[in-house]
Amino acid sequence: MIWGVLRRRVASQSQVLGQAWRARPTVSGSSSYHTARNEASLVWKEVACVQSSSYHTFLGGHVYPKSSREVIAISQTESFIRMSNRSFSSDNGDVVEAVVPFMGESITDGTLATFLKKPGDRVEVDEPIAQIETDKVTIDVVSPEAGVITKLLANEGDTVEPGVKIAAISKSGEGAPQVAPSEQPAPSKKEESIEKQTSKAETAPVKEAKKEPSPPPKAKAPPPSPPKLTEPQLPPKDRERRVPMTRLRKRVATRLKDSQNTFAMLTTFNEVDMTNLMKLRSDYKDAFVEKHGVKLGLMSGFVKAAISALQYQPVVNAVIDGDDIIYRDYIDISIAVGTPKGLVVPVLRNAERMNFAEIEKEINTLAKKASDGSISIDEMAGGTFTISNGGVYGSLLSTPIINPPQSAILGMHSIVNRPMVVGGNVVPRPMMYIALTYDHRLIDGREAVFFLRRIKDVVEDPRRLLLDV
């Protein structure tokens, strides 16, 4: 019954409403009314909405809790409907959180090593707040917005995963903690007098106590028996320090032990006369720096020599995978670099395509990144063969450990002048011992010896690289 009355009234008033709305456009520029039929339909929908919710919003923000019949009468008095939208979000957007970033596909968590900022410090956008130490690299957690740190949400030493919140930052600086005074207030005179009275009361009985008679002297005890043999005394514990291992050190320890448990490692040695390579470096070092902007070192010569040896003995560049052998048609040379936090091994990608200058530039770039902790995981992933130069620290001879999953590693050592027989005469020569540790399951002694002999030939006569002989 009510719906029928509403339909008839809307149909009879549609033309009047349509004329009124065309004569007076709405305040909002985002809505428009096209035809009387559409407007009548819109009014009908609005009336139905009013009947179901018992209120409606008109221009001016007034609410009319009227019945459906009274709403129709109000619509006929040339009042116009306005569409309104109100946000229900209560977030003022002032506080943001700094979270642990994505650390790489092979890394699932890390240790919160240290906070670079404390509550109350001002930070800028992308300014480091903390450092996360992973198995391979150290990652910075940066501030997403400029503001003031209000609270630290994690502790140093915690194991954190990507997405974990570690600090709250106020963009407006509100809620920042105030630094408390370090000095404590001096005690009042009343407290001092109470303390003095207490101390006098404690000492009074001691003064009034009478002296007791001394006990009679005891008989002399028999001489002590000679001491029995006991375990040696260990140093006291207060002279020892216990610190937790870093994640990088634990990772290195795990990989080296896995290498010993997996590979059948064997090491073979040779010695190299460095006279010609050092003369080549001395003759062209100035011209090399002037043209390429980088110094000519001995490492690039050994990298080129290793590439030539790997091409002559491709089995050294291969690896065992289950019951198969994988031969690589590319050469990625890993260079072991010692840092204060541990050993890292950045990789020279496609080293067979590089010349001396490209090798020196790439080595310098990776070494700087490794030293300051900015090297990425991708720059250390992979590698088919490793070179470790212990000679820079003064090592004369060593047996390096294979870097899994590779099959061999070349060890370089210090250069020492030793007497050598050349042309029937004993002359001093700069000599270096080189060592090759290899997986004997895959590489036989014959291939290992030929590999070192190729390196020796190329280093002692670098012209072989030019002629490919």
C-alpha cells in the first residue's frame, strides 16, 4: 500500500522535479542530472533509501529524520540533494616504522648487530639507523621518512627477519623522549641528620662493649703433611673474555668444515720465477696508470695465467653433481679478500673476456666494497675457481681449502729472493711458491701438475699470453 502511494507521487511529480533541478544546478560539480526520467528514478532510489535508513543528508549538512511522505514534500520545495563521503580512517600518518629490508634469496634472517641511532636522534630519508649482519654481508636499515626516532622496537643481538619493525619514527618530532639529567638531587638536611643518628646508634654498642678475657693459649699443632700432587692450576676466569661469533664467521666455519668433510682434498706445489712479470710491471706501470687510471698489479697476471690453465685443463673448472660431472664453458674467478669481519670471496664474472685493465679495475672495486661492508650477495654468488693471495700477509707456504661447490683453489704466497741456478750460474731470483688444492675425486694428479706448470710457464714468460702458446 505504501509503495503504491510512493510510486504514484513520484510519477506525478517527476516533471516538476525535473524542471526544478534543471533550473537550479547542484553545488557539487561532480554530479549532473540528464533527463526527467533519470531524475525521477534517482529520486525514487533516494526515497527508498530514506525509507530504509530513516535519515538523509541535504545541502547545508542538516539531517531530517522524517517519514517517506514528508521527504517527498521536502523534495518538492526545491531542496537539492548532495552526495557526501566521509573517511573512517583514524591513522594520522605521523608515526612510521623502519623495517628490516629484503636480504636476498638465500638469506632468511640476520642478527641486529648495532644501532647507529638512539631515541631522540634526528634522521633524514634513507639515513642508516641500524646494521643487520647476515651470513655473507652487512645490510643497513634506513629511515623511510625524515623525523625523530621515538622508540627502538628491537634489541641488539636479536635475530630478525625481513619485514620486522625495529624503530618508530615521528615525522613531526612529537613524542620524542627527553634526556633525563644524569645527576641525582642532593639529599636534604633532614635526611642527613637521620643518617648521622643512625650511624651513631650503630657504633655506640661497640664502644660500650667490655673486653672479654683472652682464651688460654692452645697447644701447637703438628706440622702439616707435604701437599699431594694435584692438577695444574688454570688461569682465573676473570682473565678470559667470551664473545659470540658473528654470523659471517659462523658461516665461514661451517662452509670450510663441510669442504673438509665432502672433498678428497690433495695439494700440489710448484715455484715461480717472478723476474719477467715484475719487469713487465715496472716497465709499463706509468703508461698503464695514465691510460687506464688504475695501477698494474701482479694479481691480474695470475688471473690471466689461471684462465689460460683452466682452458688447457677444463676438468679443474668442472664440478661433481651427484653421479654427474658438470663442465662449465665460462670462467668466473673468485678472489678471496680478508676483511676485519671475516673472509669474503667476490667474483669476477666472465673473466676470460677481460683484459689486464678490466681485471685490475674490477678487483679494486670489489675489494673496496668488501672492506667497507657494502658488497652485495650477488657479487659473491657463484664462481668456478678461486685464487687466494696469502702472500700479501707474508705467508711463505700453505695448503688452501677448497671453496664449495668449486673443485680447486690456487694459493699464492710471498715473493722471496733466493739463490737459483740460471745458465749454470747461481744468481738471486724473486721466487714465489704456488699451491693447488683440488678434489681428488674429480681431478687426478696429472691434471693438477699440468695446471700448475701452465701457470708457471705463463707467469715466467707473459709473451705466451700474446701468442697463445
